[in-house]
Amino acid sequence: MNLKLFFVILLILFGSFLIGLTDDVLGKIGNIIMHILGIGCVVGGIMIARSKKGKKQSS
């Protein structure tokens, strides 16, 4: 559980960094790609945090 939380926090922080980062060398398309990757990291972190490991069936 702790490793999962650590991984989720890392993904969200890395995604936020990519969203906030702009670089003139990459150009407009490079910045758009970085924003898309950042949004993907944040959404991936949220999906991992919300996922349940094993769904138990009640009998």
C-alpha cells in the first residue's frame, strides 16, 4: 500500500511539472506534447490511486 501511494504521488508531481514547464527550444508542438504527457501522468496517477486490488465477493 505504501509503495502504491509513493508511486501515485511521484506520477502526480511529475505530471504537474510537465504541465507547468514551457521551453522555447521545443517550440509550440513540443510544449503541447509535454502538456499532454503531463495530463496523462496526472490522470494515470489518479486511476492507480482509485483502483482496487482484489474485489471481494460477498456470500
